[in-house]
Amino acid sequence: MFENLSDRLSRSLRNISGRGRLTEENIQETLREVRMALLEADVALPVVRDFINRVKARAVGQEVNKSLTPGQEFVKIVRTELVNAMGEENNELNLASQPPAVVLMAGLQGAGKTTSVAKLGKYLREKHKKKVLVVSADVYRPAAIKQLETLAETVGVDFFPSDAGQRPLDIVNQALQHAKLKFYDVLLVDTAGRLHVDEAMMGEIKQIHAAIRPVETLFVVDAMTGQDAANTAKAFNEALPLTGVILTKVDGDARGGAALSIRHITGKPIKFMGVGEKTDALEPFYPERIAGRILGMGDVLSLIEDIESKVDRVQAEKLANKLKKGDGFDLTDFLDQLKQMRNMGGMASMMSKLPGAGQLPANVKSQMDDGVLVRMEAIINSMTFKERAQPEIIKGSRKRRIATGCGLQVQDVNRMLKQFDDMQRMMKKMKKGGMAKMLRGMKGMMPPGFPGR
């Protein structure tokens, strides 16, 4: 996520962060590099111009904090202005209304509206304990209604039936009456994809908006369209009173132009971002956390929230008790840990939230893909229960059999066993000396070139 922008900005700022003195000359040089980084990331030109002017005004005019070097102060200014450009703070959904609170989703075709409706339904049900009803008013796209019905069942929210022969206005009115009768907290309305230049379709969504009077009108837009996402959102905002934006496919956006442009161009906050295809891959948008990721400072708060919400507590306690009793950490436990990591979005997602991960060498980053977890799981699944419980018995012939069973090479089995040994040692340290020793052990497991090694 935002890899290109992050790499360019980190390189530019690394050169100035160690400077003991800021001069007009070195500020200008760094600002030129920052400007190029933002333009290459497809950030809208007015946004770049305003951003650079604000950073320059603060860097030249501000008294330097005594606890930081001037170079570090400059990086801090850039981070603050990145946060300002994206909206300063997280804007939550405003659901404080007479139930049901109606949320209308609008956007272009293919932006991910239907999936976002399901993800948002799951988020509201799980995080806010809301009783949610979803309805599709998309009568133009084949199977759109069926798609939402299937997704609603998957995420555990209720679906209001509709069919392609009905008028969208009738569908939403009936859904709203049903939501009132059955005391739903929230009604999420999925609409057909439309272009802002299509007058008939824009007229239809205006009618829907007037009929159901939503408390939130969210524009769903694909992050990979860059600054075009901001321009499209602006055009929709002129026709509909938008209250916020959901940025989808952020995990595939290496540039970051949309995230940095939308707030400035539309004046509307990004409220959520879609970070994957899974139904739980929807995160509230926190500008300060995203700024940290862009500058390679990590996003430890989001990582902690992932751990708290996605790690199986019962399983974690079981493992902790096992270690306390002195029972060893075996390959079955290791397999459980790998599955937990995958549930948290995989290795790449976790690494993107760790400070300094952006400075890892390219060859190390290439080993951080989720395919590594899948291969390790496949190797352990090819073992017998005895081998999982007693890894020390896995020698030559057993390694060959395991490798054949999972379609990999013996060296892959050796590599996985080495990683298991490292984890086993770390678990012993955790048992003897708590979290401090575990963290030192983790640093020792990091490849050469990792920050801190």
C-alpha cells in the first residue's frame, strides 16, 4: 500500500533528517524531491502546490523544537501536513438518528460498492453491535441483487429481497418500511453504478436520496484511479450531498494519489478504506496512521487493533498455559500461529504496519509475501502427528517424503524447520523473561539490514 510514494518520500527525507542545520538551500532541494514524489504518486496538482507551500512556510518560519534536530523537525512538519491533507482525524459514521439510520452508497460501476456494503454491514454488526439490514437497488447489473444476498449471508446481516423487474425507488421505500417495522438500527442501500454525466441515472439517485433521506451518503471509489478518484467524487458531490468517501482496493494502490487528493478537492472525509477482498478487510481511515505508513514510521496502533480483534483468544490462552506448564512448543502450535497471522491479513499486511519496514532491502521484502505462509502450512500438513509433536525425528527420508507430499523441495522443508527452531527459542525466552526478552529475540530473527540490527 502506497509503496512507491513511501519509498520516494523516505529517500528524500532521509537525506535531510540528519542535518544539524536547515538552510533555504537544503529545504528547497528536499521540497523539490517531495514535489516529484507526490506528482509521481498521481496526487492532484493543486494538492501538491498547497502541500509544498505549507511545508515551506512552517519549515522556514518555525522555531525548531529543542528535543529534535532541525532535520527531524522538518520530517515532523511533513508528517503533520500529510495528516492535514488527508483530514486530520478519523470521521466516524454519524448514526445518531431515529432508527433506522439510512446509509446510501453511490459510485461508479466496478468501484466495489456491493462488496463495501457487505463489509460495512459486518463492521457495524461486530464493532458497534448494530442490527443491520441491506438492500440492493441495482436493477441494471445482472446478478447484482444475488451477489449482495450471498454476501449478506456470509457476513451475518439481513437482506431485504428485491428483483430486477422493480423500480429502484419502490425497492428502497419498501426496504425502509420493513426496517422500521422490524426495528433495525441501520439500513444500508446499494445502488447501481453510474457516471456523473449520465443525467437519467443521476436523476434516479437524487430521487432515491430525497425519498429515504439518508444520514450518510457515501461515495465508493477505486483508489487505483489516483487523482481521477478525487475528481469523480467532486462531480458526484455537486449532484448529491455526500458525507464521506470509502476508498476501495487500497491494498493494490502503490501510489497513494487518491488518499492524498480527495479531502482537498471534495472537502469530504475518507471514512473507510478497503484493504483486501475478504469481508473483514475494511478499516476506518485514520489520517495520522496512514501518514505514518507513508513515511515508513509504521502503524503500530492498527496492528494492535488487528491482534485484539482477529487473534483467537481461547487458542492464545491455551498456548500460554501450555508454555507455563513447561510443555514444549511443537509444530502443531506453530501451524496455529501461522493461521492466526494469515487471519490478520498476512505477513505483508503486518510488515507494512511495523516501523522501519519500508527500509528493508528489496530481496528481504520479496520474501514477505503470503505465499511463504501458505508453503509453510502445506509442509506441516504433510507431516504425521508424531512428526509434529517430535520435530527432532524429522531426518533425511522423512524430509524427502514430506517434500514430495506437499509438492516442494527438501530445502523448503529445511528452511521451515529452521524458522520453527527460531520461534521455539523465542517462546522459551518469553516463558523465562517475558515480553522484553521476546522482543529482543524477534530482533535477532530479523534478516540483516532490518532497522535495529
